[in-house]
Amino acid sequence: MNTPLLYSVTALFDTPDGIIHAAEAVRKAGYKRYDIHTPYPVHGMDDAMGLKDSKLGFITLGAGLMGGAGVFAFISWVFMAAYPNVIGGKPFFSWPAFVPVTFEITVLSAVLVTIGSLIAFFFKFPNNSHPLHDTPYMKAVSCDTFGISIQADDPKFDEAAVTALLTSLHPRTVAPVCYDEAELNHTWKTFDPKFLALLAGVALLVSAATYGTMNVVLYMPPFDWMMNQNKFKPQQTTEQYPDSRMMRPVVAGTVARGFTPYPYKGMADSAGKSLVNPLQPTAKVLALGKEKYLTFCSPCHGNFAKGDSRLRGQFPNPPTLHSDKVRTWPDGSVYHVITEGQNIMPSYASQISREERWAVVHYVRALQRAFNAKESDQQ
Ligand code: HEC
């Protein structure tokens, strides 16, 4: 054990007024390195001690400005250089859109740096040894007494003079506090590998526990979040029905709401005889028919229905629609072929509505007329 060194001379007071008075007197006497310890914040103490504002605010300001400027520069770089996308026709540097993120990052960096520097620089965490720790003085001031401690490293310090000054202030007790140099740790331990390892360990443990709870434990039985329910799914088999099909076939004769079934299914002759084009060949109807014809029919039948397919032999060429056969067909027969298909030509009923089919029929008629013009058409 080394010889104990003098850290400070302390005095304990019973009342807040007593300690305020003591602080003023000690400040007036010219001491700089002294501190006050009270069980609760005492109003007017900073004035009595002549304390200046904390420098923490500057750190907060600096961190906020740096974070804000940094993220603003980053967003600008992203939108102007890295990913210059036109969004809603706005210029690349449309700064109003950057404001929310800039604001958030400003606050976030200010807060994190404030707390971090408070703990690491001002409190010197994780260093925690101090000569006043574990002394009767500290026990008293953390309970119900008000204490002042004038440190031996003050330039004006003289043990006898300080003791006399403190005694003159009518304290409860005056006592020197000594410490053993070897027991104090002076090196700053924030970047001590052991401490960093501890931090990493805690972070790992907390993350693992969070992940495990949220993603594993909460999905173990009995927690299944209603993902496993007794229900039938369309494509599954079942023993409930003799045909094992879960998805039940519609009852024969079922008709979709608002839909009248095509009455001439497989009856090409009756369709030709009975169906009448309900549309007039107006410019509008012909335009609609042209649009649908060029979209759905022209790939096989050619733009002018001459049977000159554009499919380059990938599908058998259809016959020309300018044949006498189709020209003399009633509208109903052409309509029937579009609706039901004919041999290898598939049905277009699902792609082209009924009205559109009749418009296409008109357009096919117009094409036929164009290539087989009558004498009277030529005037
Ligand atoms: C996938 C190619 C293809 C498309 C698309 C197609 N057809 Fe056909 N079409 C054919 C073929 C091939 C035939 C001949 C079928 C046969 O052998 O009976 C045919 C036959 C026809 C016939 C009967 C011709 C005749 O002489 O018997 C008509 C009318 C007809 N198509 C109209 C249309 C209309 C209108 C469209 C557009 C809605 C259309 N087709 C779309 C391939 C097509």
C-alpha cells in the first residue's frame, strides 16, 4: 500500500442555504478547483459557484449541422450523379423533397452524438474510479447532507487555510479526503479492447434475443399466427367428395350474372340464318372494327384479309376472306366463326366482346367491298 495522498478537504452542511453560502464564500476566496455535492439539484447553485454553460450544446450543434449537411450532400449526389432519375418531371436537384430526410438525420445525429459524447467524454464512461467514491463524505451527500470539496490541486490550495475557511462557515464537519494512487485508474478506457468486447457481446446478445423472440419463439407452437387453418384450398384433393376434387365444378346450366350464353354453340348454320348485325356501319363502329381486326385478326388473315399471314409459316395460312364463299356468307356466319372459331382457328370470344365482334364483321365487309367494288362504288 502506498502512502495515501490528499485529494481534497471537505465540509458537510445541513441546509441548502448553508451550502449556497459556502459556495459563494469559496468562490470569493478565489478557489477554482472545488465541487459541490447535493442529494438533489439546488436552485441557484450554478450562480453561486459561477459555473459557465456546459459545452455540450456546441457538440450537439456541430453534430447536427454536420449530419444535416452530410445527408443533404449525399441525397444531392444520389439524385444528381448516382441515380439521376426523372421523378414526376421534377429537376434532379429538387431540394424540397430532401428536407424531411435532412431534418430527420440532423436530429438523429445531434441526439446520438450528444448522448455518446456525454457518456464517453464528459462522464469518461467506463472509467468509474474517483477519490471521493466510497468515502463517508459521499455516503452523506448522497443521502441528506450538502457537501463541498476543495481539491488539493487548486493553485491556491493550502490545507490549513482551506480548513480554516471551511470551519468559519459553520459546517457540521470538516474532513480531509485521501486516496491511494494505485487504486485509481487514470487511463481512459472507452477504447479498451475488453470494454469494446463487452459492448459487442451485449449488442450480439440483445440482437440474438430479439431475433429469436420475434422470428423463432413467436412462430413455435402454439403460436402459428392463424397460418395453419383447417380450410380447403381450390387445387387440393379431398376425401369429402367422391370425385376427390376440392374445387367443385359449377352446377350444369349455371350462367354468369349479367351474361347470356351464346345460343348457337356448334350450330354454324342456324347462327348464319338467325343472327343479325345489331350495329349500323357508322364511322365509329368501323373504326372500332378496324382496331380490333388489326389487333386480333390481321396476324393470320393479313391487314386486308387476303390470307397473307405475317406469321411466316408458324401457323397455317388461312384462306382469303374475299372468296365468294365468305362474301356471300350472312353476317351471322362470320360472327359465328369469330365466336366459336373454325377448325384450327381458335375462338376469340374471350378477347373480343360481342359488340366488338359485330364491329369487326362490319369492317370485314368494308374490306371485301373495297376489293370487290361495284360499278356504282367507283363514281
Ligand atoms: C391464329 C390465326 C388466326 C386468327 C388470329 C384469326 N383467324 Fe380466322 N382463320 C384462321 C384459319 C387458319 C382459318 C381457316 C380455318 C379452316 O380451315 O376452316 C380461318 C378462318 C376464318 C374464316 C372462315 C373463312 C372460310 O373461308 O371458311 C373467317 C370468316 C375468319 N377466319 C375470320 C377471322 C376474324 C374476323 C378474325 C379476327 C377476330 C380471325 N379470323 C382471326 C386463322 C386465324
